[in-house]
Amino acid sequence: MRRNNYTSVVIILIVVFVMIFIMMAMINKRSGDIAEGKTKQTVQDLIAEISGKDYMLYYVGQPSQELLSSGINMTVIPQSEMNSETLPVFSYSFDFTEYDEDGNIVQHEEARDYPRYMLIYVDSTVVLNETGVDLLRNCAVDNHVPLIIEGKSNIEAFRAALLLSDHVYEESDTMRFTQWGGSADHVIDQDALTGRGDLFLIQILQQIKGVIEGQDSFVAEVSESIASSVSESAEEAAETAAETSSEETSDDQDEEEGDTMDESSDVQSEDAA
């Protein structure tokens, strides 16, 4: 009898444990579904925010499947195809041809039409050589294109080309360089870099959004500064003109007074005669 009771208790406990396990699995699945739903919604919201903008992501390396299937404006550039034709290097806003004394063409440049907002992303599958670093320097410094680089050796090579101060990096680190903010480290989370899934996609979208907002703010500040300088120059020119006019008027008055005094002297001389 006691043995039967013991068996019944064991069976009941097993059933309870199984039910608890099933409930925990359902809760975890539900939580996972909610988290995945929020992630997908975040991706959709970010894409919607930048969808009406004239932007382009230049991805150098091997983008994740999530990036490829996201539908964002992206140009994929394998390392073997890094050159001045595929990257947004500096370009004049007009076509021109330079000739030597004999009429031979020395240089010919054609204007290139770039998107308003651009971001270059170089992932860790790329090993930058001197030519690659020089191309990226041209894009980031000469053409003011924001740039994000992965990997210790790549980051250090780029910073050395720009004569930036030494920082301590690991192969999983990232660095961003922009015209308005200079350099910034660890701009992509480690978890995002490891998984390369939706979290990585979200952070890339956030970086694109940040470029758009940062560039607009920088342009507005520069425009305001130029307008202020022009206004100050105009005021100074007006003050200078007013002072010059006042001095000329004063000189004219002095000359008139001098002429009057001369005429009076002449009259008095005639009367005396």
C-alpha cells in the first residue's frame, strides 16, 4: 500500500514538473515572439524614416542576409573591386580636360552625381592595403563621406593615414569618421557584430539615420556661420562707407570755409585800396 502511494506521489510530481517545464517553454517562446516582433517593428520604423531620403550605403565586404534582404539603398563592393569607380571618391562638379603644351590630354575628369547622404561601411572580412586606405581617405577627407571601419588592423591603418592619435583596439572593434564629428570608437555593439542578424541591421540603419541628421545639422551650422560672416562684413563695409562719406563731407566744408575766408580777405583788400 505504501509503495503504491509512493508511486502515485512520484507520478504526480513528474506531471507537475512536466507542466511547469511546458509552461516555462511557452512563456519563453511568447517572450521571444514579442521581442522578435519588437525587433521587426524597429527595423520597419527605421527603414520608413530614411526611405524618403536620397542616401546610399556603400558596403565593402560581405553583408549579412538581413542587410541584403532589407531593401535599403545599398551598393555592395567586394574587396577585389575597391577602386575609384566603385567608391564615392572626390569628384569635381563639372567636366574638364587638361592639355599639355603639345595638345596632349594630361587629365580628364567627368563630374559624378552622388546621393546627398552617403555612408561607407568596411567589414572585418576586408584586409585594407595601402591603396584601399588611400581610397577611403579620399572618400572620407576629400569628399566628406562618413565612414565606419571594422577590425584593429584596418582601423589603425586608416588612423595612421590621417595622422590621428593612437587608440587601443581589438579585432572586433569599430570606428566611425565624419566631417562634423571626427572619429568615434565602438559605434557598433559587440553582440550585433557577432550575430550579424537583425540587431546588426538595426544599428546600421541607426548609423544611416545619424548620418542624415548629422549632415543636415552640420550644413545648417555652416550656412548660419557664413550668413553671419556676410552680414558682419556688410555692416563693416557700411560703417566704413559712412565714415568715409563723413570725412569727405567734413573736408568739403573745410574747403568751402577756406574759400569764403579767402573771398572775404580779397573784399577787404579792395575796400582798403
